[in-house]
Amino acid sequence: MPPSGQLTSLAVQALLQGGTLAGSWTLDPARSQVQLDTRHTWGLRPIHGVFHQVTGNGTVTAAGDVTGTITVAAGSIDTKSKMRDKDLRSAKLFDIANHPDITFAADDVTLADGRVRVTGSLTVRGRTRPLSFDAKVSAAEDEVWLDAEVPVNRADFGLTYSPMRMASMNNIIAVHAVFTRQ
């Protein structure tokens, strides 16, 4: 359970620059979740999928610089439809035989205007694209929680298969990541 309340960007900046968060961090897969949200049937029906295998790590330097990686096993997608999951795993979409992982590599975290901005690159199906998003951060002792809703156009990664153009190209990746100090 995250601590009560999101930290202000000034509070996060103080923790980063004060060295409080310096060190190595590991994503806790049992308490973290990556979810894919989209619309189907020409936008009339919401579809939710959860990736059941997620790993990650991060590093915070004494100067407050943040880097890290979150890796999702593409084949662990579960939308509660065996046929849809089979299509998602196939060469038509994620192509897990050739591209088993979806990876986000963070190379910068900036604080401005009351928000935390995470910048890095997302790799899906062998295509890497720059990606930046706003996140909410909470921290307590040896744990950090990061929550974000990241808009992604799947066509940017070559995932254009959609019979009768029923599925939206615009998706949201909802991330709840819990990191613990190593």
C-alpha cells in the first residue's frame, strides 16, 4: 500500500538532491502491475489486459540522477480472452517468438510545475521510440511508488493488425511500479 499522499515535486527534489534515495532499487513484481487499456469494436468496447510478468531496476546517484529499466514479458498478456491473447502473442502483433520483451529504459527524471517527468525509450517488437510521461511518485523509507498512465500509439511500433479496423491504435499503458532498495 503506498504512503498516504503523493509527494510534491519539491519534496521529490529534496529527496533526490539530499541523497536520501541514492542507491540501487529493484522492482517488486508481486506489488507492481502493468496494464494495457484500449478500445475495440470501433471504440465502443473497452479492453483491458494485464501483463503478469514484469521486472525492473533503477539507480539513483548521490547527485539525484535517475536511470532504470522496466521489462514486461509480452507473452504474459492476459485479456481474459484466449483467442485475443493468442492474436496478441502472434506474429501479427507482439510476435513473442522473435520479440519476447517490451522494455522501457528511463534515462532522466525531471521535476517541474508540480509534476515528475520521466524520459526514456520504449522498445516494442524490436522498434525503439523516445517516450516521456508524467508520473505520480510516493516514497517511504526503503520503497518508492511510481504511478503513470502512458499514451502510446501502437502503429509507432508496427502493431497495425486490426481486422476491419475494429481496434484503436491509441492505447494507454497503466503502470503501478513499486521499487524497493537493494
